[in-house]
Amino acid sequence: MSTTIERSSQYKVIGKDVLRPDGVDKVTGRAVFADDVHLNGMLHAKVLRSPHAHAKIRSIDVSEALKMPGVRAVVTSEDFPPIPEGIVKEEGAAFFALASDKVLFRGHAVAAVAADSPHVADEALSKIKVEYEVLKAVLDPREAMEPGAPVLHEKLNPMSFGARLEQHSPNALQQITSMGDIEQGFREADVVVEREFTTKTVHQGYIEPQSCVVDTAPDGSVTIWSTCQGPFRHRDNTADLLQLPQNKVKVIPTEIGGGFGGKEVPYLEPMAAILSRKTGRPVKITMSRSDVFEGTGPACASYMRVKFGAKKTGELVAAHLYFCFEAGAFPGAPVGGAVGIGLGRYKIPNQLVEGFDVVVNKPRTQPYRAPGATQIHFATEGVVDELCEKIGMDPIEFRLKNVVQEGDRNVQGVPFLRIGGVEVLEAIKNSDHYKTPLEGPNRGRGVALGFWRNGGGMSSCSISVHPDGTVSIIEGSPDLSGTRTGIGMQAAETLGIPFEDVRITVVDTDSVGYTMGSWGSRTSFATGWAAIEAARDVNLKMVERASSIWSVPPEEVEVSDGTFYHRDDGSKKFTFKQLAARLNATGGPVVGSSVVDPTRGVGPAFAANVVDLEVDPETGKVTILRYTVAQDVGQALHPGMVEGQLEGGTVQGIGWALNEEYFFDNDGQMRNSSFLDYRMPVALDVPMIDTIIIEVPNPGHPYGVRGVGENNIITPPAAIAAAIHNAIGVRMTDLPMSPGYVLQALWQQNGH
Amino acid sequence: MSTTIERSSQYKVIGKDVLRPDGVDKVTGRAVFADDVHLNGMLHAKVLRSPHAHAKIRSIDVSEALKMPGVRAVVTSEDFPPIPEGIVKEEGAAFFALASDKVLFRGHAVAAVAADSPHVADEALSKIKVEYEVLKAVLDPREAMEPGAPVLHEKLNPMSFGARLEQHSPNALQQITSMGDIEQGFREADVVVEREFTTKTVHQGYIEPQSCVVDTAPDGSVTIWSTCQGPFRHRDNTADLLQLPQNKVKVIPTEIGGGFGGKEVPYLEPMAAILSRKTGRPVKITMSRSDVFEGTGPACASYMRVKFGAKKTGELVAAHLYFCFEAGAFPGAPVGGAVGIGLGRYKIPNQLVEGFDVVVNKPRTQPYRAPGATQIHFATEGVVDELCEKIGMDPIEFRLKNVVQEGDRNVQGVPFLRIGGVEVLEAIKNSDHYKTPLEGPNRGRGVALGFWRNGGGMSSCSISVHPDGTVSIIEGSPDLSGTRTGIGMQAAETLGIPFEDVRITVVDTDSVGYTMGSWGSRTSFATGWAAIEAARDVNLKMVERASSIWSVPPEEVEVSDGTFYHRDDGSKKFTFKQLAARLNATGGPVVGSSVVDPTRGVGPAFAANVVDLEVDPETGKVTILRYTVAQDVGQALHPGMVEGQLEGGTVQGIGWALNEEYFFDNDGQMRNSSFLDYRMPVALDVPMIDTIIIEVPNPGHPYGVRGVGENNIITPPAAIAAAIHNAIGVRMTDLPMSPGYVLQALWQQNGH
């Protein structure tokens, strides 16, 4: 069931469930993903990965592999130029090059073989002799921060997602923010709750493994077909690693079978480019599922300590959030973002946030849908739920009292514009779900509130008007979630033409201006804005053309809803199609283009969840009975797809809450690197998710759009933990809350 | 040997022989042509062609073909929507749809079969039963103009290349222009020469046959990979024929192995689109060589009657040019163009030009490098040569006296800007070749002057600046002759950056604004101009950015030669690379774009030739001994490639002059449809061509560029005919001047 509240009807295209143009291709298998790309003479490559979590590489002998019939080339770190001190190293991106002096995690790529078939390449891997000197590994972030812990890097790069961190210890960076006087705050509190929480490494669970085809020309220029979230980042990282000019690397983004943050960096492309250069032939590398689990970046595990203080009347007065994010083998866990939004949803006058980015001998983590926020909300909302219990206050009323509103200031001191925290809480409070009593033994209900900043950044777009009045749009944002539809709708709305007259294509990095990747809930917002600006540019140029056809000054020509007309002379009027037909003969075609960086217009957003569940006290298994999510989306471009985002994020959040985790053994070996053993929720595990789409238009965007894609994963673990407590009286402070752990907690409560 | 006269050195990039970026790919076989495109599940199609020159189609039975294992679909005209009365019919473009009620030439496409392999498709063609009612055919244009001749069409479309012709008779259209008083003019003449000339059908001789891969999606949208000169025309024609919106057809131009006018229309794409729609799979069609000869458009045969009158002192006073162009089965021979430039190179106060566009039962002709001009120049320069002989005047002096110069008016009454007719004649006159006496029996020397209008029209371009200061350019002109290099050079020159920092790509019809095809010597001129404008747009935006970084008004910032600087403050200075690195962080990327229609700036051009040859009186075989061509190119962008154009055009002209012709039997069946039997010159047949590049800058273009590609084919037949006359005293008035015909003429002269 989907409910939309405050649906606006001021638009003709926006807000309608138009037919998404990529739908049929995707359900019938016609859509071309990276592994569907076949080039003439193409070779297949496989990657050799480290069997050790931490070891020196003494030598690599590839001679036997090269002797195998069908083997064409081998690449090791020696084939790469020395990693420059420049941008690659500063961004901490060395983790996607091949290991050189040391391997830093089990799964670290050491070499790759290109052969006539993937099977030959696979077999050849076993012929590569690598001599390792095994080093002591460190697998826990708190241990890694202890003096005497094994050290992974000579020095840590202090840059993470553009934020500068401080060195804390050989394996850790830190970022600290504070506001008010925390000591004084806790003294003023009537109730204080302090708890520790942990979460495990989880995977984004995209269906399509990483895959690319790379073709290096004799002049060294590289063409990459890749399933990637950010083709320009793939381009820039590859160019940096191979020391090529940026215009000598072209990335053609294929369709993409999920990313959620896991496909932001080029794990395979640089090595494939070198194999292609060595062989003169295109090279394909497609990861196996275990490659994906062991060789790419999951979401970071965490250790968190949270202390909140509140008045009896419910006002939060002090908070201390301390967290260690397990970055994996290279720094770069989403500490800066988590510090920024960790407490951002509540008015807390006195607060201290300490975040740590800690390297351990595990795969280097990557963002996963609202990176860092799910962990932090699990901990902080857990403490809020306990506070509510302690002061005897309804958890929604407590949150309504504390939630930030328009005019309140964020941690950077900037006042919020119109935001929808109150609205999503009210929506849950007034929902049929919340108003319906839950009955029965071992059943419980929980609520939680989530907050996400959403993203901005650069996007580009270009719109070409055809003589028949249809248009083609090109843009640079890979479509992970239906974004091409929402972007096209914003262009159609601005041009005043039907969505069916718009064709929108995601193009390569040579064909459109710089566009940041499809991440951070930025795509429909920022690339949509680029489409609006390109459409405005089209309108402007068509107004000029009409003015020249009518021999009147352009300022006398107006355009509204796809009609161009003279402001005084009713006989002078063109529909969009009529004017389009006249363009080529009256001065040439019209192409509108734009580049935008609408970061200042980003609208943060809230989601609130209510969940009913039942705990089986015999097994610890949690069954979700009913789930309702209310999320402020600003303006739903395509309500059907927005609903899909809300449902999908919630299901991922449920998986994170109840089942998902990497099992590492004591040697740092992942023991469940398949979808059989890594337990993601399937359709049978979850009920239908009820969605309530709240539209509090973002005043910073022409059509009120906020990001939609990430917010919905943030809240489920916290809401489910609250519901488990409500059901069986146990406070779960560690994720996942899978049957074994729940049973253990129950036993502990019962004094077993 | 190549000589360049008046080489300007004002430019840093233009005029240098930079490394062409597509060179290595093309010589090593890496470049992707249409037949190199392989899509998953792709089918192969073959085309059934008419065995009759003129017949009614009574019925087509495809049932047996469809029963064959591996056959997936058959298309006939019944699968096409009725051809609309709109643009397709007006442009006379029905000839690339499948024949419906009648076949109009031997080779007319009747049906096509898509199958799992090309061999199965081939075999299936023989199972299609077509019942024909054979009609009387007409194969000669003069017969076709006679009363009672078989009539091909119910009515003729009077539009040809945008020019409106008058109906002359059921099979012919006409266009007539005149100036002065022709009767009076001939009365004033001291010498009058009147002659008849004929030329045969010849082929453009591109190496790569027509080929395409077409993929029709379930929503009916069509993606086309095609070897084509004009992707936007392919798109528009296909959209019109299939009655699709233009944004539902995307044409991706592949590399192209020659076109010369022969790859302007979509012979295969619409039928492949229907086969793909029927099967749900991509369909490839690649023509065999005989398909190319019999099913596509060669250059038109002609019958011409020319009468020129001159004073004894050499001034031309009157001219009458009458010509019939054999259009083939549908009207559209280049009559309008030939009328426009037929006499355009000389000042002739009294003139009458009558041109006829005549349909006959042969393949519908297409442009071939300076369409119509080679035929007309063969005739008119032949008469000029005879006039020179009659009044005893040196043929170069005669032409110097009569050639149009700046300020003279063309047939439309518009005065010429600076043009290089005198310069090319002087260059030949002063050449080592012309100054070196020719000796020996049966040897002769001839000269001729050629004139071509060149083309303008719409082009679009977009330039994206990368953070490292390299740029990517996209444009829509397939590169037949190195044009991407010359276009990129104009952008690099305008940006003040090295050519190596530019990467230029020809993109699909969705990704760039409308761009007319690569024909009419327009590409380096017009798309180059688009690149200049896009680069100027980049400069403008980067000036704005520098001004914002320096907090100074934009009008105080200047750019010159890739350096941005404050006009007064020497400390404020950015190189292009320095400023590029600052763009993303100071407001986003910079993309410059442009659409242009610089038709008014087109600069017409001249070429003059001198040729020495020897005739074997025993066999009639003509051997070219030495050949020098001087051509005004305005500004040579890339002298090496310009030289290649001059040589290539000359060799094609030599082939047309000496060997090439379609042999049709009395049933309209071509009897030499292979490169074994259709005799094109090979390297052994021609000497090295000496080129003299004349640079008389075109005042209508920012860098003085004129078209280069077509002019050079115009003059060789005329120059060779003059040389044969000089060698053996015979005036050849029919092309080709192959051994048999030369011998026949010799015998006739000697009274055999």
C-alpha cells in the first residue's frame, strides 16, 4: 500500500507514473550490462587474490602461467607506473591498484591473467607463484587503535571524502566536533542513558557483479565499458593510476545491476587496461560472487558508544557520540558524513561527536546507501528509545519535541530551510498502522526516526531539439534506480512537452560535461536540475528564434507550457512542435546545454518507521509482521519509483538488522562469501512494505525535489531493535539481530 | 611531390601535419566499421532484388522461405507503413524502401530475409516466389524524353536537392537559367564551337560496402549502427519511412570506408529495422559487391550539347549548355547544382543553361564527389580547348583572360569574394611540369580548369574541458577523409592548446545537435566552424571563471593563445591547464557548445590540372606520364591530408576518364558488377600525382578554410581529353576514353 500526503497537482508531467523507458529492456534481458559487451578478439581475465590478511610480497613468478596455451598476458603491480603522490594517493584510492609491497587483506588483488577464455585464465592463476612473508594481522578496530597493534601503512592519508581528518594513532584517523558544554549538559539532564553498540560488516548486495571490458589503443588511449556508478570517477582514477591525460580515457557506462555505493571505484579497469595494452586486444573481467564479497568494498563494521541526557519533560540536553568505523585495509570509512549527521535530527544544545576511521586487515569498505548513517542511527535511536522508556514518554511525542525544524541550525551553524521531520512523525502517528493496536505474546512495535543530508555536486546535460519537436537528452548519471525517467520528466515539464517526446540517454565521459557519480541521493536532484537548466536554455533559444521569425524583439516573446507567443499579438503563436519544425531553416538547430553545481540547494530529509514484529523465543527468529515507512521526498517525480525506493531501502535495512554479516575467521578469511551463506532477505522474509510519501517541497530546488534513495535504509535496524525490546524486553545493541544473537540476549536476560 | 604556395604561418596548430588520431586504428584493423559490430543474438539478412528492369509485381509468396530452418522473418513492402505524402516522397526518397507495386530497375530491392546466418538468408532468397508482369523498359535518357516512351512514375516529384524543377515530359524534369542575350552573343562571336558529349554511369568505388546493424526495441525505437555519410539524414529518412518520431531513431555512425556521395541514404536500415521488430533481435545486413553495384546509386550518365562563342582576342561572349542527366529509376540527378556551376568559372555575358533530370530503368543515381561537375566540365572544357585551338591561343592564357575574379558576379548575380582562379592557373603555368617540354610520338599535354561551389549548412559541436586541461570534442560529421583531425585542429587553435590535448569523437544523433552529412566539401568548413564557435564559447566561460576567481569584472580578463590574464595586473594569469584545474571547485565544469549554419561564408574554389600522356596507337591504351594539380584550398588545415584529397580525387577522375563505366545489356542488366570487371585505376595505372596547394584564404571563414574534397575530381577527364587530342589529334567526346573507344575514334579519324 502506498499513500501520498500533500500531493501537489501543479505539474503536468512531474508526479505522474509515466512508463519508464528502460523497463521493458530490463525485464526482457535486452538491456546491455557490462558483461553483455562482446568485442572482436576479446580476451577474458581473472584476478589472483591474496590468501593472507597481512603479508609482505617477496616475489611473484608468472613464468609458468605465461607458458600455458591460451594465456596472453599477466599483469602485476610492476606494470603500473609508480602510484603518484597526487590525487590518487590523496584520495586513498591505491586500494584498487594491484598490491605491490604488501597485501593488506584476504582478497587483495595481486595479479591478473588475460587468456582466450575465462576458464584458461582461471586455471592460469594457480600457476602464478607468489612468495609471501606472513605478517601479524589486526582485525578489530579497537585492537587496531591499541599501542603495539600491527601497523598497516607507513602513513595514513588524512583525506576522506574531501574532509580532512586528524591522525589519532598509526592505524586511526579521527574527527571531532562539539557544540555547547557537554559536561554542563549532562549535569542538567534528569535522565542519562549510556550504551555501547556494534555492527558488523555488511554487503550492498547488488545482483550484478563488477564487470568491465577495456580496450587500449596503440596510442595508449583507453576505452572502458563498465558497470559503474560514477563514470567520471572511473575515468579520473584510471587516468591517474595509468598516468594518462583525462581525455585519453573514455568510460562508457553500461546498464548497472545495482550499486548502492559499492560500484564507485574502478577495481578492475586499470588492470584490464594494462592487459589490453600488452595484448593489443580488448579484455573483459567479470567478478565471481566471491570476488565481489572478498575483493570489493562492503559497508563498514562499527563500534559505537552513545550517551544521551534528557529532561523529564523530554528535552534532550546533552549527547556524546563516540564511534569507530572499521575502514578496512585503507582509510576512508564515512566518518566525516557520520559526524555531520549523527546527531543532526535533534535539537541538542550540548554535544560532542568523536569519530574514528580505523584501518584493519579486511577489504577496504565502501559507501552503502546513506553511508555511516544506519550504524549511527541504530545506536542513537536505540538510546532515545531507552530514554523514552525511562521518562515514560511516547517515542513519537519525544521525537516531535526534539526534532529540528525550519530555522533551527545544523552543526555547521547554518539554519535549516523548510524540512519535513514533523511531517513524517505526524504521518506515522496518524497512520492506520500506528493507530491499530498490536496484540499477542512476544510481539512488539518500534518506531525510529532517520535523517539524511542528501547530496549535490556537479552535473551536466544537453538537449537537442529535433525537427519533429521531439527531443533527445544526454546526461552523465548512470541510472541505478530509474533516474533517467525522473530527469527526463523534469526536462519535459520545463519544456512543456509530453514525457513521450523526450528520449534520454546516459552517455560516455567524452560526450557530456563532468558529472559526479550516481550516489549520495544526488542524481534526480542535481542532474535533474541540469536537465531543467538545459531545457531553460532551449526555451531561451527558441524564444529568440520565434522573435526572429516574427521580427519582434525577444523580450516581447513569451513561453509558457510549451507554447511560444507574442505577449500582445494573439496571431503570433507557435506550439513547441511548430517552432521546432522551423528551426533548421531559420538559423540552424537548437541545442540547450547546462552544467550545474546546486550543492547549496540540497534539501535534507527525514524518514520515520513503525514496525510490528514477533520474536520466536525458542529460536530467536524475528518475523516482521507489518512495516510502514513515511519519508519526506520533497516532490515525488515518479511516485511509483519513489515507492520502490522506500520499499527497497527498507528491505535492505531489515536485512542489515536481522541477518546480514560477514563472518571472518581468525585469519581474516571471509567464511560466507556466497549468496547461499550471506543471508540477504528474500521476498518470503518480509511483508509488503507500506509507504507514505510525504511531499514537503525542497525550497532549494526548482521543483522541490529532495534526494530519495538513501534515507530509507537508515531507520529499520533502530526501529526493529525498539520493537524487539517492546516484544521481549531485551535491548539488542549489536547487529545483526539474527536468531542466535537474539537467543543469546534472551538467555542472558533470563540469567542463563 | 607536393608544393604549397602562399603558406601562412600565422597559426600554431593549423597548417601542421599533426598525427591523425584514427590513423593507427585504421591501418591495423582496430577501427570498428559497421560490419564489425556484433550484438548478442544478432541475425543476418539478405536482400532479394528484381531480375527485371521494369515490371509489375503481381504477388510475392514468402511462405516457403519462412519454412526454412534458421529463417526468422521476411520483410516486403507490405510491412512498411504507406509511404507518406510528406517529406520522404518530396525528397524522392522512396527509392530506398522496398518496391511495392512495380520494380523500376534490375537490382531494385523487393524483399529481405533475416536468418541465423547470412548463408541461410541467402539460400532463403531463392525460395521467395515473386510473380512479375514484365514491362517495356527505357534505358536511355534521350529515348525516355521521347513521346511514347515507357513511363516509370505516375508523377515526378519536382524537388531535387532542395531545388524545384519544372516538369518537362512524363520522365523528365528541367531547370533553365539564362543571362544576357544568347542569340546576340553568338552573333558577336568570331569563333563558335558546338559539340555533343556523353558520359557513362560510373561508381564511387568506395571499398567498404553498405552495412548496418539495426536493433528495434519493443517500444518501437530503433538503434542503427551504420556506415553512412549523414547520420541525421539516415535518422530522418528512417523515421519518416517507419513513421516514428525522430527521437525514437538513433543512428550511431561507425567508421566509414569511403562514401564519395554513395552513402547518403539508408538503403538497408529501414528494412533491417522491420526485420528486427519482427524478430525481437538485432539484424545485420551487409551488401555484397554486386549488391553495391546493382542496388545503390552510382554517378549519373549524361548527354550534353555545348556551344561556346568567343572573340578572336579570346573573350568568351556566348555559351549554350544543354544537358540530360540520367537520374535512374527516380528523379534526383544533380541538375540544379550543375546548372548553377556549369559555366560559373568564366565571365560569359550571354548564356543559356538547360538541364534535364531524366528517369530511366536503372539504379537511382547518387552524388559522386562534386556531383554533376565532372560531366559538365568534360564537355565545356573540351569546347574551350577546341576554341583555344581555333583562335590559336595558349589554353592557360585563354582561361586567365576569362576566369571569374573577385567582384565578378555569379549566375545568381552575387559578386564573388576573393577567389583563387587566377592563382591556380598561374601555379600551373609556373610549374616545373608545364615549363618542361614534352617530347616523343603519340604524346600530348592537356590542361583544364575546374570550379566548385563547395557547401555550407548546419553543424553542431560540443567541447568538454577536463580538470587536467585536456578537452573532449563531440561532433556529428562522419570522418571520410580525416575531417575529425581538421575539426579538432580548429578547436585547438581557437583554444590555444596543443592538438594532442584534444580528443574528438563522432557521436550518435542523440548526443549532438543536428549536423548535415559529410558531403559537399562542407565538413571541415562547417563542422570546423562549429568547433571554433564551441571553443569560443569555452573561452568565454573560462574568462568568466577567471574573473570570478580574481574578483574582477569579466571585461578586464583577456584570453590569448591559451592564456587567461588580467589586462592590467600582470600577477593575474592562468594557463589553460591551470584554469581548467580550478573549474570544478569554482562553479562546476565548463562545456562549450555551438550550432552553426555558415552557408553564407562558403568560399568556392578552383583547381587547374596539367597532364602528360602517351597513347598507344595499336591498342588505344592511354598511359598517364605526369600529372600536376593545383587547387585553391583556402587554408590547408593539415597539408598532408589535403595532398591526399588532391591525389585521391585526381585518381578517381583518371578512372572516370579512362576506364570506368557500367555495362548494361539491353535488358538493363549490369554486366560488370564486380571490381574484377569494373575497372578502377590501381596504383600501377597512375603516376605519382604532383600537387600544388594554393592558399587563397576564404574571407567567409575565420581561418580562411574552403572545401577541399570534391574539386579535384572535376578536371581530369577534360585535361586528359585535351592531352589525347594534343597527342593524336582526336577529340574524344565520350567517356570513358578506354582503349576500345580511343581506337575506334582513331580509326574513324583515319577513315577506317
